[in-house]
Amino acid sequence: MGAGDMLHGPISGLVRAAHGDERRLSIQRVDCGDDHGSPMQALLASIELSPDLNPFEAKDLLSVRFLDRPTVFVLSESSAVATRAWTELAMLVDHFSKRIPGVPLCVIALDGRNALQHDPSFDFTAGRCTELLLAGALGRDEASVWRAYLHHRCCWETGGDPLLAQEWGDALGRCALGDDAAVENALNHCVQEVAHAVGLREQLATIRQALDRHSRDRERARQELNEQGVLWRPPGIQRQELTPWASRATLAQPDLPRELVARLRHNLVCMPLASEILAHCMNAEARIRMQLEGTQVHKADDKAVKAFDRFRRGESPSIVYPTGHPCPPTQAEDVWHFAGLGETMLACHRNSISESLWETVQLRNAMAHGHYVAWAHIKSALRQARRFDV
């Protein structure tokens, strides 16, 4: 299945959902290149007009054809098409949008080669999960949550590549519920084929140059890796990074520099899941602090007291409550909000602190320190939600 086959269905669904016109909507998939001809020729042929018409001759016929029938064409290449041929089609569509605004015509070009420089443009080469995992998970069975977990992991590990994710998803789907070791083995196996296809084992020097900001060959190396599809922009991150699958394959090589190991290991952390878990931990921490308010039997340690004093003097660069905040933590009893959760719990009577509260601290620390996200963390986060989401 090609990218055009994969994207046509979702595009059609979104277009129909957004269609606000009472007139019937037509969505047509059109292949161009090879025997199909140029984009312009293929479009004309798809509506039974002569593909030999030039744009000037075609515009009047198209106006009549589309006047009462909103139409969306989804074009993709069966073989490479010259840039000027795409430009010809773009100019025709611009003509309709500017000169004949009453004609409802839209063309979506699936351009995998960046041959068409036209706005608006959207990048479908890297997708992301649109739904959170933990939100609403309490009302679902464990098998359903496991499948959602695999979906998130697959999306991250493939660098959001839709075709790769579909292929790897089949392999991950065969892993038994909760068997993270099987998930790791499946990912390692999937990675081998892709890494071999791009010759990743021989690219270690290029990878080091691309990730070294002081390297004179950094831009050349990044361009080379970009052309091989080895770099991506993780969701919410501006800079490009080595894809998780390429990071996984590289980590399997012996004698890597320690600084490279740390960066590649971080690339394997599924950040959307880590962020969601951390958000649940912050919610749980707020509930725990509320429960422990005023129950401390020991004084706050010097570190917390000094941090509190700096804040009250306006000298804290990282803890900021702007003027106008309804209730900044400036009262004497607020000193505990400048102590870590673990220190706050240790200051309370031992019998008042359960193991479940310590689980919150441990889970929060694991995520905040950038450790790998596994199924055990999802289960722990769900336990937090059951205890504190009230």
C-alpha cells in the first residue's frame, strides 16, 4: 500500500466532515505520471475531458463542469512528474480561486518529492497520535489500554512514518498483553530490516557529525541523513533528531561514545507518553500535598528554607508568581511547597505515609529524569488516577 492509498481515506473523511455546502460533494483520486500523463492531463481525463486541452481551453469547460458540483481531486504520482507540470496545474487552480470564486474546486497533491512549492502545504511524512492514552482509560479494559499503548509506542519508534507504523503495528499486535520484553524483541527485529536498507551500520561517522554542533561537517551530514529519512522533528521539538528506529539500531553497535549513547537512549523515550504520565503525577502530587498539609512533625530542611527565603525576596529565577496572582506561597506554612515531595513525606509521621504515596514519587522521578517508558509505568499511572482522580 502506497502513501496515496493510505491517505486517501482519511483525507476523504476530513473533507466530508468539513463540507458545509448543501450540494453533493465529489472526491476523486487521480494518479499522474507514466501513462496517466501530467497532473493536468490526468485530471482532465478523470472527468472525461480531452487530456490534450491546454489550460486556457480547459478553464471554461471546467467552470461549467464544477459549477453545481463541489469537487476535490486527490492527486498522487505513479512516477515522477516534472515540476513545471505541477506548476501548470497550480496556476489553473489559482485561476479558479481568484477569478471564478463561485466554482468550488479543490486539488490536493500528495507530493512525496517536494516537487510542488505551493501554499498551503502540509507534511504527512511524520504523523503523531491524536488521542491521549490515559484520558478515559479508567473506563476501558486492560486489553484495550494495552493496544493503545502499542499504538503510541509504534508511532514513536517509527518516527511517525505512516507506512512503517502500519507494517510494524502488525508485528507488535502479536505480542501478548503486558509482555514488554516481546515488544522490545519485535522492535529490534523490525529495526534490522530498515537499518540495513539505508546502510545505517556504515553511517556511524555521519551520525556523529550530524549530532555534534561543533562539527564542521554537521550540515552536510544532516542533509545526507535527511535524504535517507533518518532524521525527524519529534512532536513539540524544533530541532531535528535521529529517528527512534535509527537510534535503536545505532545503540546496538559496540563501542559507542558515552555522550552519543546518552543522546540515543533519550531518543527512545516515548515523549508523548512520558509527558502524559508526568501530568498525572503532578495531579497526584497536588492531592498528596493537600492531604499532608499541616501534618509534618519535623521542620523543613535548610535547602527548602533557603529556597523559600529566596522566593520571598524576589530572587528566585525559576519559581515565579507574577504580581496579581491571587495567592502566592508567601506565608510561613508555605515553606513545604519549596521542599521535594519525598522530603515533605519524610517530615510526617511514618504511619501516615503509605507505600502507594511513595509510588507517586518514584513514578514522577522516573519520568522527570528521562527514563524509558514501559507498560509498567502505564499501569502505575492508572493506579495513581484511581487513587487521586476524584
